[in-house]
Amino acid sequence: MEHPINILERYWKFTEFRLNQEAIINAVIEGEDTFVLLPTGGGKSLCFQIPALAKKGICIVISPLISLMKDQVQALNNKGIKAMAITSGISYSLLDTLLDNCIYGNYKFLYLSPERLQQELVQDRIKQMHVNLIAVDEAHCISQWGSDFRPAYKNISLLRQIQPSVNVVALTASARPEVVDDIVKELDFIQPKIFKQSFARPNLAYMVFHENDKYYRLETILKKHIASSIIYVRNRKLTIEISAFLESKNMTSTYYHGGLSNIEKDINMTAWTQNQKQVMVATNAFGMGIDKPDVKTVIHFNLPESIESYFQEAGRVGRNGQKAFAVILKNNSDATLVKNQFLSILPTVDFVKQVYRKLCSYFQISYGEGEYLTFDFKFNTFCKTYNFGSILCYNTLLLLDRNSIITLSKQFKNKVTAQFVVSNSALFNYLETHQDFNMIVKSILRMYGGIFDHITKIDLIKISNKASVTESKLIRVLQQLEKDKIITLNLAKTDAQITFIEPREDDKTINRIASIIEQQNKLKQHQVNAMLNYIENDSVCKSIQLLTYFGEKDMKPCGICSVCINSKKVATPPDIKTIKKNIIKLLENGDQSSRDLISILNCKEADLKVVLKLLLEHNIITITPTNTYKLSHI
């Protein structure tokens, strides 16, 4: 058997392991059931990949995220390691072939969603495989107290019955003590080796700032720390707005959200990872698998939904060991907003039943049928058809996905057909006056020879790659060609795919998960309240608050968070008289904003607010329609 350090060096080009990695890998190689709790960026995947490569046979990896499975399989294949992921939307015959390849094709890794373990074909083929390890990624999903509980994870116990002599390694970056206990129990571990790395990040300063003007504070933070940064926001629209705002302030910025095409995501991601852009403004769709060591600042413009998600997103800074900052910007309306966003839109059992029935009707699925059927899905059209609120309906679909009733694959897709309806000569005359269309049109003609003769299905991704343009630009050009009567075009857009995991049984289907829905709604309320308590608690070190949430004890104050810094400051009474005198003197020369006053007077913002309030109460100054201050008598 090859030594783990040799495997590390050969495939990953590292000469030493990170903290705890070697001990974990040795325990797994020795056949121990192993639980691994490492913070984000701690190198969890190597803890099962290296043992699997050291031993003969194939490793079965259970993962809940299709995108993460695909990324890891691609990374392994790029290293010359044979790996495959079996995701939704695969026909029975193809599934049969892929599983046979795992038995006879010298594959080292088979990535599966937990839902796949329900299929008899999958169970039968796994019995025939020489399995050397079972790895359970995102293991907190098996616990009903975990932040992303998926009942299908309980199917993993089937693997233990099919391959009883194979040990299991469970890995997570986020688990409170009761979740750890639940994982060990559900996976039927016997005398497990448990590895928990402290979540403490001594180089990370957790900051919470109360800000009425968050945009201004963004600007000041990012200009003070000119280094790679991430800003997390609540929705797609804000990613574009804030990125444009930063660009207008002479900072380089790009954005990322789930609605971008794969090409646009890659372009924006590359610009940021290669430091062509300082700031990435993103929804929580961004970050999985990101390991950029030089990220200096993560700013949450809106409140996260839980301590778990906040800790994971904040953990993307300072991986080079240098001081870094995790900042939350809050204001008076944030508590209401987070409750509206995450609590008021939790679907009830009755509403879930209603959406499920309508979903089956929408795709014309008969009672008792539909198992493993996949459909392209226009979410907005579905909501309009049945008059569902989009947010509540979307959360219901996510709930059905987590509970293995359906699989919701969120991917923007275009089904496009086109035909050129002018002659060759007319087309090239047109291109003489539209030369910027040249590369796109010629790429289409070379790829689709019969497109003059009949309506042809075209692949936007392949065309955009060949013509070296973004998918959105390609669509704009095609639409212009249609407008100019050069082509006929049918552009059918879908924003998701849905696969039905279970046959349709209407209320019976949902009744099986009713207690889970109610329990998860209570858990979500607990998580939101914990997040609100965190941002409002200004008396306990922020690092201690986070570590306590995850069950750690006997911590010392970090000394660098917003609470610790404020506690070090010696309280000195403001010189109200001097500030008042200087404000009046400045306003005699014209109106001033509060920002201008702070920068000119060089005083504390809190002290300035106190004096401005006094001057307003005594009618010495007034506020203008443009939100500046002026002397009342002028």
C-alpha cells in the first residue's frame, strides 16, 4: 500500500498535511469508523480521497449537492483519477451502464446523492463492487437537528447492510454537539474515532457595525483594506447594484448569482480569483469549494439566516493566516427583514400539499406514476398559473427537494431553434453593415450545415464558446437577427429541472414528512433568533459567542472583534461645546452633510449625532430637502 504522504505529493503537490489530516487519514486507512469536524477550508475531502487511493477498490461518496459532486469529480479526473457522479436525469439504461463501469472499469470514486440509494438497481450493483470506503460528506444532513436535514441521508444505513465490513467516514464543517451525537447514532458507528478541530480563527476579526448608510460604510471599509473581498447580499438585483456602485467609486468589482449562465459565472469568477477585480458581490450561491487564500474581507450587507451559514461564509477570509475581517452591517430594519425573509415564508404542511398536487397536475402526472421522470421547469410560469407567491412557493420546492420527494436542479437553460431565411448573398451583404455579428454568424454556419434548409436546434453554450462571446451577448445578437428578418428564432427559456423521486400519492406523500416539516420550521426559528442575538450582543466577545454556539468551552476573548475593541477604549466625554461651535462655524459658509462634518471635524460619529440632535431640538439648525444641515436663520 502506497504511503499517504506520497499520494499527497503525487496528486496534490503538497509535501505535508494540515493539522489533524494525517491522523484522520491513518484512522480511516486502519478501518475505523471516523467522524471529522473541520472548519470550512480545513481540507475535509483529502481525508477520504487519500485513504481511498491508498487501498484497492472504489470509494462511495454520499453528497447532497450536485454542483459539489461535479466539481470534485472534475478535479479528480483532471488529476488522472477515475471518478464519476451519478446525478438526476439519467435514464435507467445509462444508469445500468455507469454502475457496471464502476464494477469493471477501475474507478476509484463513485459520487451518489442519498436519494439514489433507494433504487434497487443501485443497491444490487453496490453489492458487486469492491468497496474500500464509504464517505458521507455534509454529514450534518443526517441529523434532524442539522441546518440542512435531508431524510434521504437515513438511507445510508442501507450501505452498511450491503457492505457490512466497510468502514465509514462522516465529514462536516458545521455541527453543534447534539448534531454530532445524532450523526454517530444514525450511522451506527462502533467505537468511532472522533476528530474535532476548534473553530477558533485567531487571525479573524468578527465585526458588527450599526449603519444607517451601509453603502457609505462599504466604501470606507474597502478603500481602507484594498485587497480581495467578498460582499454577501440577499438577492440577485443587489449583486448588480452594489457592484455598479463600487465601480462608480473607482473600485474594481464583479458579481455572482444563480441566474447567470455558466460562461458568465466562469468569466466573473476568473476575474476575481486572478485579482483582476478586488470585490465579488454575491448571493449565497457563491462560495462552495472556493479556496482563495488572500481574501481579506467578507462583508454581509444583509443578515445571514443562521450562525451556521454565517460561519461558513465568514470562514472564506484569511486562509493565508494573515489578519482578516468578517463584517456584518446592520440597521434598525434588519431584524424585521430577516424575520420576513426566513420565518414568514416557511410553508405549512397544508401549503406543501397544495403545491405538490399542483406540481403533479402541471406536468400531467397520473396518480401512482411519475417516479424518476424529469421535466424542464419554468418557475415563474408555474407560480402565475396557480397564483402562488414566488418566495413561499420556491421554499416549498426546496423543502420537497430536501425531503426527497423531488429533485430541483436550479439551472438556467435555453432550448433554441433557428433557420436562416435569406440567401447567402443577402446574408453577407447584411454582415457588411453588421461586422460585429461576423464571428457569431460564421460560427453558427460552420457548426450547423443545414440551417439554411430547415429549422435547426442549436446549442448556445457551444456557439458562445466557439465565437468567444458570453451567452447573453449571443442571445442579443440572435434576437437582432430575428428582428432584421435574417433568421426565424424560437427561444424557449427554462430556469430549472424537476425530477420526481416518488410516485404521485398526493396527501399521502406529504403526510410521511409532515412531522419533519414542523420540526424544521421550529429549527429555522431557533436559528434566526440565534443570529439576531449574535448581532445585538455587544457585551460578549464575538468569537466567544460563535464558538459557544458550536459547543466549545473555556475560550478567551479574541481581542480583535468589535466588542473587544470597544471594551479597550477609554470612555472620554465628548467636547460638546467645541463640536457645537465648529458645526455652526462650518454651516455659516454653506450647507453640509453629516459625512462632510465628520471628515472635516475629525470627531466620533456618535458624538456628532448627539450634538446635531441638540442643535435640531433647539432649532439652531434644520435639515434641507437634500438631507444636509443648514443654519435656521439663513
